[in-house]
Amino acid sequence: MLNSENIACSSMTKRNREAVHAKYRLLSFRPKMFVVIGRRGSVSPIDIRKMETDLPNLHLRTYDDILARMKARLDAMKNRRRTK
């Protein structure tokens, strides 16, 4: 359903997409915003999820999350090489 909030968001997304293209020559359809917020610490996963639901297209990641994800990918790549 279209409402004034959706139309404003769509207009802002279009302007942002055009600005990124003009400055960096990068094309994107529906860009997402990732924010790295430091170490995991005592931040509750529920609190992170609440923040992400307040801003659609926002993805919060901690430095620890990124490290764990990259380590898992590297391990998967190493395991694939071993099985070949």
C-alpha cells in the first residue's frame, strides 16, 4: 500500500542511489546499510533486532560478528579444497 511515508522513502532512496552513482560510478538497486558497532560486549541480540526493525534496510553487525562470519567462510573454503 502506498502512503506518504513510502513515497518519501522511495524518493529519498532514488536520490541516494543517484548521488552514489554520480560520486562513485556505482549502480545499486536497493542498497542496504550496514553499521559496525564495535565489539559484542553485553549488547543483547534482542536489542539489536529491535534497532534493526525500527529502520528497515539497516543491518547492525559487531566487529566480533564480522570476524566470526569470515572465519566460518575461510573454514568452509579450506574444507572444500580438502574434499577435492
